[in-house]
Amino acid sequence: MEQAGFVFQYQFATEGEREAYEQAYSESYSECQKQLYTEGYQIYTSFDLSFRRNCRRQLTIPYPLLRRKMTRCL
């Protein structure tokens, strides 16, 4: 909501000011929620390529061989 320009407020001089804020908050929240559900969001991640390759290699090791390797490590 803040990225959309909404300014959060925690203290109010009058009850009317608080009610106006709550109305604006509700409208902004609804708009942000609608955007999230209709436009979605993107998640960016990164992996160390050597880490990824090593994981892939480990997953292709036949189970008995992997078990022996794990036993030796313990």
C-alpha cells in the first residue's frame, strides 16, 4: 500500500479524521488486494550455479552408492 502512495497514520486529531482515514485505508487496501489477485506478483530468486550442479549430481547417484557415501560421512 505504501508503494502505491498510501500514507499510514496512527494518530488523529478528531473522530472525523479517523473515519476519513479508515475509509481511505479500506479503499486503498481493496485496490491493492485486487491488483494482487488479478495481476499477481513475481518472485525473484538466485542460486549459485555450482551449488545447483552439485545438487543435481547428488540426486543422480544411485541410492546404494549414496547410502554408502552418507554412512562414511557419519
